[in-house]
Amino acid sequence: MLILLTAFSLTAYGKNNLTYCYENQPVLPHFYGSGANVPAENPGPAIEILQHLERLTPDLTIHYVRFPWKRCLNDLSLGKVDAVIGRYHPLREQIAKYPKTKDGNLDNVRSFSISSSCLVYKRNDIVWDGTNLVFEKPVSMSVPNGYGVISDMRLKGFDIYQAPSIAKAHELLFKGRVNVSLSNCQMDSLPEGFVENEIPINESIGYLIFSHQFYARRPELAHSLWDNLSKINSLEYYDKYFDKALSGQTFKTSTKPENK
């Protein structure tokens, strides 16, 4: 019995366990599925990146929990969960550790993902120079349901129509039902007369951020995970989902039990 307990203790001690919290509702394009379960197929590019990170890190086991976003942040502040993915905010830094360079700046090389959204519209309908946005109001924009940029686009003055998919959002534009659609930048094969603005209308940098409690316990693991993230091409994962959605493919919704 003593030998078994000793062996178990050594195994448990050698394991790198990380409890990661994310929303229990779809937040596209990052996460798919809803409820407490992690989808067994097509869970979203963010989860697939974490699975890749798990493969890169020896003895790492990521335990996924899904709650409303405010609870994830609250549990992070209390040390009940170890990590979330989020954008930078000064107030959030009070409860979490971000990857930083030696001079104290955010280290975007070790960020989780960098995504950009561009406008697709009829030529000459809109002017966007990266700072100033010019159009005759009201201008309607089709955006897929659940996309996190919807609130930002409303603040810029667009009337938002939420479409059930990326393919449907673009179809509404090409059929003249809306004035603008939102797309990953560098979209190919636009119909005649339609253009994509070369300057992104929205850019978002996501970071894997750790609770102060986790970082105090395992600073070397936190830095190892940030270092390994720099080896992953996150854009490939996002492009895969975007291409599927643009072609009208339906994502399966089968799930597996939440791994707590």
C-alpha cells in the first residue's frame, strides 16, 4: 500500500494540471457549442489551439469548465480556475497575469491569437481609412450570430442584422439585402463590383492569462505555455473554421462530458 501511495504521489506531482474556464454560450469564431459540455467535434479554433498546446507541453492536462463569462473572471480572481483567454484591460490585470516582455510591455509574440475583420461592400459605398469611417446612414451590416464584434460595430454606427452563418451573411450582401458584410481579411473570389477594405475595421489580440494564484505556484509552467503558444500558427485554425463556414458546411453539435 505504501509503495502504491508513493507511486501515486509521484505521478500526481509530475502532472501539469491546468483548469481553463470559458463561456457556456457560443462566442464566434472562437468557441462553438453551449452549456456545460465541450463539443467532441468542432469545438472551435480556440479549443483546438489549446489541444495543440497540450500536445506541445509535457505532462500537461487541461481541464475545461464552462460558465458565464463573469463567473469565469470571478473564479479566476479567487484562484478557483487557473486560466481564461481574453483581451487586455487594465482592470483585468489586477486579477490576472499577462505575458510581458522584459521591458514590461505586452508580449504579442506570445499572445494566444490575433484576429482581424474587414468590411466587404459595393465599390465606392464606404470610405474607411483606418481612422475615419464615412457612409450615408443608415448602413446595414450582416454579421453571423454570436460574433463578439457585434457590439463594436454598433458603436461605429452600423445597423446590425445577425445572420445564421457567414455564408448567409455574405449572401445577404451580394443579393442587396444589406449594405455591408464582415469578413476575415484577405477574402478571395468576391463577386464583380464588390470590394474588401484593405485596412481592418476591427483587430483583436487574445491572451492566455493566468490567475495570480496559479502564476505564484507555477511561474515556470506559465512561461512554458506562453513560449509554446508562440510556436502555434493560430491563424490556420481560424481559417479552417472560416472556410468551412463560408462554404455553408454545418458544424456537428455532438458533445462529450465536461472534463473537470
